[in-house]
Amino acid sequence: MSRLRLYLPADAAAIAVGADRVAAALRAAGAARGIAIDLVRTGTRGMVWLEPLLEAESAEGRIGFGPMRPADAEGVLAAILDGGTHAKALGPVVQIPFLREQTRLVFARCGITNPLSPEDYAAHGGWKGLARAKSLGAAATVEEIVASGLRGRGGAGFPTGIKWRTAAAAVGSPKYIVCNADEGDSGTFADRMVMEGDPFLLIEGMTIAGFAVGASQGYIYIRSEYPHAVAAMREAIRIAAREGALDGFALEVRVGAGAYVCGEETSLLDSLEGKRGMVRAKPPLPAIQGLWGKPTVINNVISLASVPWIMAEGAGAYRGFGLGRSRGTMPVQLAGNVRHGGLYECAFGVTLGELVQRVGGGTASGRPVRAVQVGGPLGAYFPPALFDTPFDYEAFAARDGLIGHGGVVVFDDTVDMARQARFAMEFCGLESCGKCTPCRIGSVRGVEVIDRLLAGVRPEAQRELLADLCHTMKYGSLCALGGFTPYPVMSALTHFPEDFVPRAGARMAAE
């Protein structure tokens, strides 16, 4: 029996839209033709609107077909084997503009290799970064990361190398590497894509970090809503240990219970220690006194996954991408009411308007874009008038915005911005750990103030009170949950004041 190799994603997004059913249909169609289908289940390319995306090898490179449905299997198979055409044919995948225009450093292998094949990983440049780190030595590896300009990709944007340098110099043993994979922001999925599509990359990044700062134990803290990522990481760790790739560095996956606040690094540490996840006051910094009171490096998935490329190609090559103090690439995740939703990795500097209109293709509804929220549920809402803002930490901060984890959620002109502002306060109240008063109480009072404003109860006084409350939360909260909640609230109030007007029936609800 002849064999045909095809590629189909097995990540959570593809499975959710029927990838497993497509796989079964392809195998059945192949059997009917007397052909064994060798189906390589890869990660996703990140073009979510085309999933499930099937790829077949050809003289032009991999040819794509998508979005696939089980009923397409026989026709697509005939087109591949007999040289015919099919409505789902996309041509060479790498020539699709959404993919062709990217600068893929972190996601270079996603969608190409078998995520759990160590041979595939090595054949596509894997472990080169670790090898160079060992040749340079621990101290020089730390300085290479400092020189690269890599900053935390989880939201704070703190220089990764400075954090490593602090932990390396800290007194105390053992030391730990903790990967924050508690990806809880709405519209974000980059961490999941790495863990499901290229898990050895994260393992290599954490192993380099451990070598650099003198840590022999690492933990990957993954949110419970990511069962596919949990399974992939555990299996990849088992394989890497079997292959001797970890060189004595021990890795373990821990699963969080779903608290949003555990995305904050000190809450995460409490959770890892078996405690209720609550924010710790700083100082001491985790790099000096972190997990079980020992020096601990806590980095986001994308931060750690950027390290192997930096070490393999050099800090100078990485600094060659980006803008100002924002160096390297950022995986922008386009979601919400957008035509071409997915992950787009690019160098810092592209404008928000380019991402939404050119890359994302505008709204899926076809209606005008009214607002874009960048940085998760606590990010600011930007109107089209601010679409010239470069995707850059400082540029967004200058306009009272956040890049956060790189999530971009698009809304058309039917969105109610007062309702979105109220949701931010309500979300903060529900997710607060309760340790500090501005977050715990301020969020509840915020909902009440917005309700009174919409009910027409002394609206100008409510606006002043809301602004004062947001100021208190921003500067008085212990962590970013309470501190960032004012961003969506005040941006909605500032840029969309027409939505904050008294509404029929609202007075009774407020009273």
C-alpha cells in the first residue's frame, strides 16, 4: 500500500473546529483508494480563520487547503493525488500574505514540525541556543540576554536580562525558574500555541535560564483551561529527559485552578506553594526571595521561548528587530470581531491600524471598527483616531495604554462602551484576591458609580467620583489587577463619552 504524508494541526483551536473529524475522514478516504495516510499532527500556523488547515507536500512547498470539513476529504485527496483543483485550495501556505509578511522567530517551527518529535526539533535548529550558552558560560549567557533588550512578554515589559542578573547574584540555594503560563487575558493564545505547537522550545529556554542563573529546578504553571497544553508539556518534558537534553535540569508542570490574579507573579508563587493565590508586597523581589523564600526567576512563556533564538543567533541579531526600547518581535493575537483572527508575529513598530485593518482585514461583520482593546480585559480602548500608535511599550504608555500580552480585541460600531467599562470593574471585583482595599472595595464601588451615572443620578458628580476612584485604584493597588482596571474604564469614558448618558429604566436599577 502506498503512503501519502499530510500535515494537520492538533492544537486546541483546530480541534475545536473539527480537526480530529477531518483526520478521520482523510484516513477513510485514503483507505478507499488503497493509500495509507501518514498524517503528521502539527501545531497551528496561527491563521485561525483557515482552521482546520491541511497541508500537502509539493514541488512548490506545502500546499494548503482550508478551512477543511470532513466532507471535503475525498475531493481534496483527489486534487492532491490526481493534480486537480478544489475550492479549498490556498496555494503555497508560505505565500499567504498573513503568513508571508511575518517575522517568525518564536513561531518559526509552529505548524511545520511534529511538536513531540525531538528529531524534528533538532533538524529545525533546536538546542543550538543551549549549546552556545554552554560554550559561553553562565555569566556571559546572562549578559547576552541583557544585551538583546528582551523584555517580559507577559505584560509588565521588565528587562528579562536584569531579572536573570539579579537572581544569579542573589544569595540562597536552591534557585528556581518558574514559567508563567497562566494565560488568562481575553483574546490571547500565544502561550498555548507555543506549548502545544513547539514545547521543546520552551523547555530549551527554561534550561538555558536555569544554566545561566544556577537553578536546577523549573516549574511550568499552566492554567487548568489548557488541558492540551498540559499534556503536551508533560510528554515533551518526559521525552527531553529521556534524550538527555535537560542535562540535570528538572522540570515539572503544575496546573493552576483558574484564578486570574495568579497571572501576577507573586500570587502565582503562593499558588505553587500550595497556598491561596494572593499578592505579596514587594520588596523583596522574587529574584531575591521568591518560591519558598529562595531566588526565583519568573518569566512568561514567550519571554523564555525567545531565549533559544537569541542565544543561537546572538543578541545583536535580536536587537536588529524592533523600535526604541522595544526590541525583537511580539506575537500579536488578533481576536474579537475581526475577519482574519489569529497570531501575527512581527517586529515592534507596526501601527495598531495596520494590524487591525491590513493584517486583520477589518471587522468580520463588515461594519466600521469603533474600538480596539489591547492588553487583555484591563487594557485601554483605542478609537480609530489612535490607530497611528506604533506597537511599542512606550508609545502605548504615552497614550495611557498597555501592550500587555499582545492581545488585540476588535469591536465594531455596535459595541456599548459604557457596558464595557462596567464589565472591567465587575471583572476586577470578581477576580480580586481581596488583599488590598483599592482593588477589593474600589471595583465594587466602581460598578455602583457607573450604574448611577447611567441612571442620570447627578451625572457630573459621578464622573468626578469615577475619575477619583480610578486614580486611587491605579496608584494604591498592590498589583496590576486593581492598578490596571482604570485603563479600560477611563479610556472608554474619555474616547466614547456619548455612551455614558442616562438610559431609560436605569434609574430604578441603580436605586
